[in-house]
Amino acid sequence: MKTYILFIFGMFEDQEDVDYFCTQVMGDIPILKSLRFIVEKEQNIIAIFESDIEEEKLTQELYLLLVNDNVKFYFMFDRDTMVTNFLPGEVRNFIFNPHIENIIIKIDYPKYNKTLDLDQVLDKIKETGVDSLTPEEKNFLDNFEN
């Protein structure tokens, strides 16, 4: 039995549509066991479930279920193969704590207004090379104006 994480980026009308989709549509699929979900901003869904069905069959079943007007796109992976993540605490707890029930969250994502200094970025390039720059630093240089 594997545990999967399914991210659904949706176009639902309202919370009622999301609830129906999660409980009635996804909840009625027998191949998804121990289904739990978290809803973010009444649109996006992170579903956690277990399944013992082979991945090809699971992929086919989910495709038939998820390709519709309410789902912009989705992706799924085996939770045990996650390499890294950056998640708000509530979401991290939901994914990795099997005792947390379905929840609806509204997250105020922090804004990272780190002020970059041109001299510091140039010093970093001099010391460790341009390949050591973060995407944020590269963007800063690309958009730098005198």
C-alpha cells in the first residue's frame, strides 16, 4: 500500500463545489483508501490517500476523474519519494501527520521582501561564480536599473 499526494489546481465556483468534489466525487472511488484532503483558498486541493492498485491503473482512473471543467491541472506523486518541500506549517502537518482530518485553510502567504544589494550580489559572483546565484539574485540583476 502506497501513500500518494495529489495536488489539484481548481476552478471551483465556491466552497460547496469543492466539498462536493472531495466528498462525493473523490470519496466514492473505491481505489482511494484513507482519503483526506485540505482545501486552500476554496480552489486548490491537496488530497492524501493510500492505494494498493498498480500505478498505471491508478493514473488512468484519476485521469478519467480529474479531467473536467473544475480542474485546471493536477499532479500526483508517492509521498515517500518527495525530495524536498517548502510548505506552510499547517500544510506540512496535514501531509505528514495521518491523524489530522480534512481541513479548509486560508493561508496568508508571507511576502519575502528581502532587499538585495548590488554590491553584495557582485561580490558573491566574484567569490563563488555566477552559477552560485539564486533565482531571486539572477532576477534582481536582470532587472537592475541605475
